[in-house]
Amino acid sequence: MIRRCTIVLAAFVLVLASCGSDSTEVVETNDTQGDQTTPAAFEFTGDEIDTFVANAGDFAGKSAADWDNAEVVEILLDEMSFTPSDLTFEAGKPYKVELVNVGDVKHEFTAGSFFASVAWRKAESAQSEIKAPFFTEIEVFAGQTVELFFVPITPGTYDLVCEIEGHLEAGMHGKVTVTGSAPTTPTPVLTPITDGNWVTNGSDLVSSADWDTMETVEIEMGEFFFKPNEVHLTKGQPYRLLFNNTMAEVKHEATSPGLFATIAFRKAQDASGEFKAPTVVEVETFAGQETELFLIPQETGTFDLVCEIEGHFEAGMFGTIVVDPA
């Protein structure tokens, strides 16, 4: 279960009703005149995430949904607001959400309970495509855009917040409403978070790690190779894996299911933003771009590293990542 702290934002409005004749004297009255309602306080008690959509591909896979006709929703991130701040989606329908940061600082788009309740296809920027079981937080850097591709599954109302220090307190929050009925064919498989194919206490391990001791390992992605094609890591050591696509026109993918299931995952990052999730499934880096993965290996072993884009593996784009004992 993922929990966050409790934050209460209250807005107080005092309306003074006045009446008078020819003088400027203000007369107080107990009569109800005009609208004297006080807006309800926004109370964010944190997200309690118990389940995720384990068969997301059945709803949001490349051929499972009509992505050519997906509804596009643009959301502007600014100081300190989402525009619009109230979002409505329909269950079972594919969406492409464009998060456009028009502000001067980075902003976060987080709706933890909502994120865990949808079927994810991917998050995409000008540099990368990131695929994950589900996302927990998306940060968009100033002047950048990140796109989210998903199919809502569970109707309900969910909190939307920016949890960067001071932003929520300054009013950067909203809500997400999913209307309609959950799909029935196929049946959504809502699986406990604790049964996910990742290190379930990964967030605790990430929080307690000394990231000042982080080591950087650069992996070049060329035509068609990883260099080095055998990467050595040490169990328990924090790493920044830098995938550098040196090709001029061809995107490449890095996936390592065995490794990704046994890491404490902090985030993926590129020049547009940060992508947080329990772990990653696939990382595609566009031509001439870089993608970073921040992680801590938790198990020793030898794991395959492959590019599964059509024809790339067959052309020799594979390698291994070896996690050595501490």
C-alpha cells in the first residue's frame, strides 16, 4: 500500500453585507443578503493504493484500443494551477493527455489512486517512451511537454495534486472524475500491489539510500548494439543508467525483465521530465536522445538486455547485465 502525508488547504472568504441611505455609514446586519457561502476546504489525505490493473495490455495495448481516434486532452501546468483543474474521462475509452508546462519551474501531475486504476499504454516525451505497470508521479520540466496514454477502467472521483514542496499549499490541486461503467469484456484483473512483479518495498529502499554515492553507467545504443554489451553492477549500490542513442534517425529500446523485477526503482528521467513507477517495463530512447534510469539492484544474477523493436534483436542488439555481490 502506498501512503502519503495529510495536507489540508483551507480558503476562507468573509463577505460583509452593507446597506445605507445617503450617508456612508456601514450598518451591520444578521439578515442573509447575497451569497455568503464559504468554499469547502480541499483536504488531501494521501493516496492509498491497494490494487493495479494487471492486464492493462488487454485494454491499452497498441492494437487493443483505437489509438488513432483517442481523445486528446490538454492540461496546462503553471504557477500554481492546473488548467483545467477538473477533468472528466469515460471508462473504457482511450485518451492521450498532453501535460504542457507553461510555467517557469517544474511541476508534478500526480493522481495516485487514479493512476493505479487505469490501463496504461505509455508515457512519452520528445526524448523517450516509458512503459510501466502503472505510474505514481509525472514531473514536467519548465517549458516541456509529456504525453500520457491510458484507458480509464474504474469509475470514481480522484484527487489530482502537485506535491512539489509548496505547490499544493499554494493551491495546485484538482480532481479527476471517471464516468460510465467499468469494462466487462475482457474483465479487468485488479491485482494487489503486493503481488506485483517488482520489489514491493522499493520506495522505502530508495528513500533510505545514499544517492550521493550513486554511480553512473553509460550504455551506448548504436546500429545495432549496446556498448558495452556486458554491464556489471553491484547489489545494493545506487546507479544512474544512462542510455545514449547515438543514431541519427532510429529509435532503440532497452528492456531487461529479469533485472527490472529485482530493482528498487527511483525514476526514469529525460530532458522533458521525470517518470516514477514501481518499476519499468520498457524504455525507448529516440534518435540522438538520452534516457536515464535511477535504480538499486537487489538480487545478484545475470540478466538479458535486449532491444525488442522489430528486427533489432535479430540484427544483434542484445547484451547482459550482471549484478555482482556487494
